[in-house]
Amino acid sequence: FKEVNDSLGHLLGDELLVQVAGRLRSTLHPDEELARLGGDEFALVIPAATLEQAEQAAVRLLDALTEPFHVEGLALHVDASVGVAVSPRHATDTTGLLRCADIAMYRAKYLRGRSAVYDAADDDPARQRLQTVEELRTALARDQLVLHYQPQASLPDGQISAVEALVRWCHPETGLRYPDTFLPLVEEAGLMAALTDRVLELALDQILTWQADGLPVLPVAINLSASSTVDTALPDRIAGALAVRDLPGNVLVLEITEQFLMADRARAHAVLTQLRQLGITISIDDFGTGYSSLAYLRDLPVDELKLDRAFIAPLADDARAANLVRSTVDLAHALGLRMVAEGVEDQTTWNELARYGCDHIQGYHLARPMPGPALTHWFQQRQPGGPHIPTQHPSRTPSSAGRTN
Ligand code: C2E
Ligand code: CA
Ligand code: CA
């Protein structure tokens, strides 16, 4: 629902809610009661229901949502998760029942099932989740987010051309946590805009530090979640963050996903145009994994495609995979776009990509993501006097060690 609201606006979001409520209502038996609890959450009360009856009701509700909804000529598919709780088995008062149903609903979401019955064993994870959301708020307020930076090199010369900023959470108890363990919760808790702003500030401050350390200016790439890119105030906030540091827009690359582009083309076009006018580079991340259409690649103001590492990994030993990458590089160039290959883990892959005319590479074979000061050191160590690396011997880490994802 959030996606619909963000991309189509609240009016159409409301219209969709009204239609959904109508469908749900059409399934009701005479003594049942349906209420909207808020947002996109509804509650169905069935007097004196057995567990079996309640579970059947869940199926009824879900079935009612199968057919797409039509809002302003768009066919929208809606999915729902249902949590089931019955009295007196799970709780006997309203508050208790609602709470159990809520916990069961998260279980349904978590299991990617459509409905789930309350299970006391979930009480802990539910409490845990709430606690983590609280900790995330603290993390944002108390500077527990840090960025690691992973360099990119241009081909064929191997010069360091940019770095990607990747967020980590220095959790006071559990230590360094990687984005896949907390970003989904950040999104769910509505904290993504705050996280993006924080990441932006940290990255721009780091650019100033590197400048002071005597490093050449390396553009920093920042990841934007689909929800932060539909945020129409974003270009202004970014412009402000650049201006207070007296930095030009071309120090920033924004990595967006195809998801964002597909959500609302007109809006995406407007936001991207504004960002590009600031001199910012726009890159399409994880390219090839979404629902790309050639039309949007032709029409949207983007500069760069970042081919997903799922395509890069098999390149060295699979001729068909190699051909796919090669022709994608050609496609990018035919559209006037740069191609970046991510997840380059060995020299063979590096060499092949250079042969195909790929413009930039990123991956463990060049370097793993590292803290800002470590990058300064890394850069100075391997490149006395300038940003040149011999193409045939990009240094560092075998891909077998450490963390992969
Ligand atoms: P991504 O944008 O595709 O980032 C690249 C991920 O691949 C990083 O994982 C990086 O450590 C990893 N990687 C780099 N080179 C290699 C390689 O050669 N082999 C393999 N197997 N992996 C490699 P990380 O840092 O865990 O980030 C995961 C995802 O989290 C990112 O995927 C991005 O979608 C998201 N993310 C990270 N930072 C941010 C952020 O500040 N904001 C938002 N919205 N998302 C972020
Ligand atoms: Ca990225
Ligand atoms: Ca990626």
C-alpha cells in the first residue's frame, strides 16, 4: 500500500482503500464486523468463532482480493497478510486479541504466507522487532551508522574512478551489522528518508576529509531505496547538503533501482532531471534483475547501468553468460550509457570485461568495502604519486576469504 501511496499519490491510495474495504465487506456474514484500524490495516471480528471458522474467514478475505483493482485505468494487484487469534484460547479481552492478531500477522508476512494463527512463541520475536526499531531510531540519532567505501576502477587503464558508499550499523552490543540485516526494518518503520539523509551527510563529509588528506576527488555513489526516490523533496535536500559544504553535484552518483523507475515514470523523470541538473550522475543499480524496458532506458535521464553481479559471476566459465554481458555492454553504449560491472572477483573476469569494452568495474578483486580512513591508506599505498594501477595486476584479496553475499 505504501508503494501505491508513494507512487500514485494519496488520493488514488484512498480510492484503492475504499475499493478494498468494499471487497472485504462483500464477504461478511451478518453477525460479523469489519473495521479499519488505520493505514492499510483492517480487523474482522467474528463473534464466538472457533479457530477453524476464523481460518476459513481468513481465506474468504484473501480470496476477495485476488482479482486486480482498477484505479484511474491502472490494474493494481493487492496482496494481504492475515493474522488470526481466537478467544478464549489466545486472549479473552479486545486488546489482547488484537495484539495476538497483530503478532500473527507479522508471522504471516515473515513466512510469506497469506495467513497465520497466533503462536505464543512469536511473542519474543515481535518484542524483539519492536526493540530493534527503537534501537534503529537511537542509531540514527546517536551516530551509530557508518559508511564503508568500495572503490571502482575504470577500464582498461585501471584508474580508481569512484567509490560506492555502503552503510553499516555499529551496534553497541552486537557489533558491526550489514545492511541486509536491518534495511528491511528501516523501510518498514518509515525511517528510510532519515537514513538516506544521514548517509548523504556522512558521504559528503568524507569527501571533504579525503580532499584534506590530499586524495583526488573521487565521486561517491550512494544507494537510494525505491521509497527515497519518490520523495520529491529529495533533490532540494541534496542540493542543500552540497551547498553547505561548497561541493559541486558531480561528486555524487545516485544508484537507483529499476523498481523506482517502473513505479511512476513521469515522477521519476522529473526527479531525475532535477538531480542531473545539479550535475549528479544517475546510475541504475542491479541492472538486469528488474523489469527493464528498453523504452525507459531510452527516455529516462540516466548516465550509467550497473550490471548485477549475478550476471558477472558466471561470465568466466559460461559462454552464454559471457555473450549476454558483452551484448549488454553494447546495448548500454548504443544508448549513450556507461556500463559498470559489479561483483568482479577474479582477474579472468576483469580481463574479459575489459575486452568487451565495459567502462568500470567494482568487486572484491579490486578491493572490499572499507572504512574511510582505510581507503585513504589503501589509495596512498598502492598509488604513490597518482591514481594509476597496472591493468593486469589489480591487487588484493582472493575472493574466497571473508564475507560474501
Ligand atoms: P548493492 O548496492 O548491490 O551493493 C553491493 C553489495 O555487494 C555490497 O554488499 C558489497 O559489499 C557486495 N560486494 C561488493 N563486491 C563484491 C564481490 O566482488 N562479490 C560479492 N559476492 N559481493 C560483493 P553490502 O554492503 O552488504 O550491501 C548490500 C545492499 O544493501 C546493497 O547492495 C544495497 O542495495 C543496500 N545498501 C547498502 N548501503 C545502503 C544505503 O546507504 N542505503 C540504501 N538504501 N541501501 C543500501
Ligand atoms: Ca549499489
Ligand atoms: Ca548492486
